[in-house]
Amino acid sequence: MSMRSKERHARLLEALNAGEIDVDDLARRFVVSASTVRRDLQHLSKNNAVRRTYGGAILTAHANETTLEQRLAVQGKQKQAIARAAIDLIEDGDTLILDAGSTVAAFGRLLQHRRLRIITNNLALLPFLAKAPTIELVVLGGALRTTSMSTMGPLANEALRRMTADHAVMSADGVVNGRGLCEADLEQVALKSLMMQQSKEVIVLADASKLGRAEQMAWAPLPPRWTLVTDVGASEEQCKRLADAGARVIVASVR
């Protein structure tokens, strides 16, 4: 399967998760023919990711959360732009807690030549950071969460309680004014909350599609003051609401 098809399949799952189910609407959104969308949906239904309906499809019960590989294929330019903008917030010698997630993974890959101490549960970053000579790397142990390729649970929480950091760099399935970071799993938000508590500053990396999304059931409240790095797809109204709620909003230009 081509990378273009993989990205379209991932974006189809995102659209279905947001409630879009009509083939014609999906074709217009992705600028492809309706027959291409039908073929994509047929492929996804064979993998039990979606269930076909008359005129469209819906997600199956276990497909509410996409995998890390699928998320890496979605909003790729936006995530790279956000990662580049966030680099300016970090100084050599800092201690960072890096959350799981595809945008944080994009950010972490840019740190290989910096002088930093990094604490993370993001296993996707290990091949990039493990051999970096100026990175002191601490990996949080715990149970493996395969959808995000990360660790979590009591072991990760207990280890993190013994550490502090200058910055916690966070991801989320959704960022909602007044509620915090939205995720699929209670153990996820327990660890995210602890990451933020153990850090002087919280930096959330979230592309515009994540702002206002509240599709999952678990929440990690944000501190009174925090930094959001997003992309130019974020509306002025969204940015203003978040700023009014205590966020310093940085909008990254997409090249």
C-alpha cells in the first residue's frame, strides 16, 4: 500500500471518528472520487476497522482510537511545524518530560543534538535518542500500550513521582477550554496529570484538528498557566478562548 493510501485511510478513520459517515461528503473532503472512498472503506472493513452502512460507514466499537502509525500519517506537515516552533521554548541543560503521541515524537526527533535530560514513556523515540551523546535519557517502565507505543501504569507513575522537570511536553486526542486534555484511557490521564504536576512548565503540542475535540472519556486538567503550540489552521476564536483560559498560544507556520 502506498504512503498516500495509508495517509488517506488514517484520515478517513479520523473523519469517521468525528461523525462523518457519508461517502460523497468524504470524497469531497479528500478530493477523490466516491469510488476511491468506497474502495478505501472496503479495505478498512476487511481489517475490522469500520463497518459499512448504506451510503457510508461507521467505526467498529474497538476502532475509536487510531494507532501511532496512523496518527503519524495525519497532519504531518502541521506536526513538523509545531515541533520546530516548540524547539525555541527549550534551552540546553533543561530537563524535559516527553509524553507519548505522534506530535511529541516529531518534536523529540529534533532534540538529538541538544544537551538535555529527557524523561519519557514514548518508546517511539528510543531509536532516535538512545545513542545521542548529549542526551541523558530516562525511560519510564510500566505496561506497554501498543496503540501509542508507550508505557503507563503504577510502575511509570511511581518512578515519575521521584523526578521533576523544567518542562512537560504533552500530547492529547483533544484539547478543550476549561476541561483539559482528552484521552481514551484513565491510566493515560493519570500519568499525564502526574507529568504536568512534576514540571515547572507545561507545553501542549496539538494541531488545529485537536482543539475543542472531546470524543474520548478521560480527562487530565491543565494548570492555570500553560503553553499551547498549534498550527495556522486554528481559528482566532479558538486561540482567544484558550488564551482567556490561561494558555500562551503559539501558532506555527506550515511550510
